[in-house]
Amino acid sequence: MESFERFNGRRSGEGKAVAILSHGFGTDQTAWNTLRPWFEARFDVISFDLAGCGPKGAQTYDFERHGSLFGYADDLLDILDELDVHNCTYIGHSMSGMIGAAAAVARPELFERLVIIGASPRYLDDAGYTGGFKPQDLEQLFESMRANYQAWIAGFAPMVVGVDDSAVVADFSNTLFQMRPDIALNTSRTIFTSDLRSLAARVSTPVHLIQTAHDIAVPVAVGEWLANAIDGATLDVIDASGHLPHMTAPDDVVDILERRLGGTAL
């Protein structure tokens, strides 16, 4: 089976320029439902479910390949090659932000620009670097997932959504429940123990960073670090809370997209 079909690919939109929408951990491509009409009016829009996510998640996940974010980047490049995409605007949320950065370093000619929402190259604190987490925080997270995945979701989903939005909490919970628990645990380990800081300086593609002012997963300091590490990157901080601004503050995200991408879609 070809990669695009295997990863539940969807293509729509009225534009000629290609936009890739790639979601973050715990969601699937439906996370873009609110913003998708904005993109469809301007772009040829391509989306898919990351390995381990969506209705086919258990079939697409490979514990070895996807034990590194570079495996997901290879999936992305496979899809671009299969669809004969030679240039795109890539929009990646959370883990997909760094997946896109890795793919753009490997094949820069394929990417016109990257829009990275709420992404982090390293979640653990380090000397001179604030990632937001300490090793014991992550061990507690992993143990909670192992002990009772359903109970973990009940606490994790509203905390990550970060605002009183029952519909988004329900949507996020549902896509988390859809993930097989062992895959969700391994994916979270891959994300939270990764360190892609050395990749940032190698990104030559124009980058627009977006994040909220209050994000339990990614402190503003991380966005500032990325903006400094990636040559020419812009950073827009939304005066809002939560890790899913494309779902909870879509109007604010659209305002930024209009400003940063408005003149690029054809």
C-alpha cells in the first residue's frame, strides 16, 4: 500500500501552492478541521495521520522506525515523493514541528517555508536551556501512562488543552483513546526524551514560529530559543493558554497566518 493511503491521506483545496498540515501527539488530522477551510481557499491542502495515530494507527506504527522523530520525517518525505510534491508550505504542530524541521534539513528544496506551532527541540531542562521538564517529571508521566492509560487521559487532556473548552477536551481525549496504549507510551518517550537542538542551526528554510503565552508543554523560553537558533525565524506569541491554539484559538492563529502567509498562496 502506498504511503499516502496507508497514513489515511486526504487532499483538498482550491489553490495551486501546496500546504502540508501535520498534527501533534495525541491528535490526528481532524485537529485541523477548524483551520482547514482557510487553507483550502488558498492552497492545495494535504494532510495525513502520523504513524500510530488515527483509525489506522496500529497498522502504521513501527517501534524501531518511529523510535526516533527522524522516522516520521522519512514518512513525510515518502509522501511528498509519492505525490510528486516539489515545493510546499509545511504547517506542523508540536512533534510535527520538529519532524518538519528534520525533513527540511534533509531535503531543503522541497520546502518553501515552515510554520511551527508549539514545538520543542528538547523538553528536558539542561544547562543554559529551559525545556520545562525534569527527569522525574517525565518518569512520573510515563508511569501514569503505564499504570492506567484511561485515567491518565482524563487528567492529561484538560491540562494540555489549557482552557475551559469541553468540546476540544472531548475531541483530544477521543483521539488519545484511539491510540493503542503501548504505542502512545512509546511515542511519548520518543518525543519527551529527544534532543534536536543541533538540528535548529541547520534549518535553511524560512520558519515562522507560533505558540501561546502559557503552554504547559512548551514554555515561551523554548520558542525564543528556537527563534534565536534558526536563522531569520519569526516568533508570534498568542496571548492565550494551552498547547492546541489551532483548536482553541483559531482566530488568533489565522491572524498570524494572514500576516505571515497571506501573500504566498497562489
